[in-house]
Amino acid sequence: MTRSRRHASLALFGLTLAACAGPLTKPLVDPFPLRFPLTQFGSLEIEGHVVGQPQARDGVLTFATDDGFLTAVVVPSRSVLWRKETKEGGPAAGGGSSQAGPGTPLLRVEGDRLRAFDAGNTLIWEYAADAPIAAEPAVGSGRVYFGTEARRFYCLKAATGKTLWSRRLQGAPLHRAIVRDGTVAVPASNSVVYFLSARGGSILAWENVPSRIVHPLAAAGSLVLVSSASPDVTALEIKTGKRVGQYRAGGPLAAGAVWSPPYVVLFVEDPDSGEQRTSFLRSR
């Protein structure tokens, strides 16, 4: 009887382990995949004009305007959550420093120098690039990625600042790169998005866009959204660089597209009145 109970207990333990392990082996599925064409699901008028690059987190969109206010909007309901007066310049206003998360040093850009600091603001390392650094660095998998006005793109080890690779491009990087799935998407001044291997820096693909890329890129699942000087938003696959869709807004874009699943949020300016509004798009 004791042996039977022991076998039963082992069998139950095995089933419990299998039940626990099952979800870990299932492939991850994006619950809100972005597909084109896109349809507008509403809009919201903006008081003032957007400054800096808006941000979205947990379904809440935050942006600053030139009248000195910071506004938060609940994306699913397209309603204003709060509007506060501020003198800080709003989210993502720049500042020349960035930090990807816990364990990653604080990075500061000063001309052609990239400096890394620990939590106590002690300098860890300093890197001298070949020219002024064009945009804030991106961090992923313990590596730092950035480009310079001399059209060179670098990859450094985040812990030490050691050069892992560098690559000359035909255009100077304009905004922070997107690092995803072993690929680095780099928006460049020659109206091209380059897709580089995060590991070795080889050029995997490139894609021309309608006009100069004046706003930061946005990662939207397996896609990268490109907002240019034209009213167009172009979607490219991060893995292949392939163009998978395009949306034309009703006027110039005042900021880069923002991804707040399942919505793409655009900031569109009326070409006649100059007034701005948010436009909420999603797959049909």
C-alpha cells in the first residue's frame, strides 16, 4: 500500500510539473498584432502645440504642449485623464541622457563623448566617438548603440564601453535606434532606415521612406513605424526591413507615431488652421 501511495504521489508530482512547464514551452503570441490597412477610430483636439516626443504606457498617452502643460489621455476611451501645468518640458524632452533599466549605466551624451555613470553618479567609462553623437543611444542585451554626425554607427559593451563593432552608413543617424529581435533599426539622414545585425553590425536590409525622417521611430510588435516630413507613416518589418504598410494622415505630423496596443496614435496638424489633434488608428 505504501509503495502504491508513493507511486501515486510521484505521478501526481509529475503531472504538476508538466502542467507548470506547459505554458513555458508555448510560443509567445502578440495579442494585438498590427496589420494594415489602418482605420481611424476617433480623434481628440489638442490645446496648444505638441513639443518633444509623446509617450504611451499601459494605455495612457502623455504629451507636452508649448503652452506649458502636460496632458495624459486614456487611449481606449480617447478621453483626457488629467492636464497639468509644468515647467519641466514634458516627457522625452531630451536632456542628453538615457537609461534602459536596472543594471544599465546612466548614459550621457556631451558632444562627441559618451559617458556612463553608476547609480551613485560615479563615472564608469568614457568613449570618444569620431564626431558629435547625433542622437541618444539605445541599449539592448548589454550593448549600447549610437551613431555620429560623421555617419558612423557604433556598438559598445555597456559594462565597459569597449567597442564591439562600428559601421559606416550613407546617412547620419537622426534619432535613437530601435533594437529588437537581434536587429538594430537606424533612421538616417538620407531618408533611409538601415537594418543592422545587432551582433556584428552587418547591413541586413535598408528601405527608403517618402521624405526626411523628422521624428523618432516607434516599435510596434514585430514592426517599426517611420514618421517622416510628409503626412505618411510607413511600417517596416524589423526582421527583414520589408515594407508592409503605409498610412497617409490628413496633414503634417507634429510628432512621431506612438504605439499603444492595439492603437497607433498620430499627432496631426491642420495645414490651414495650424491646430493639432490626436488621431487614433487600429487594424480593421
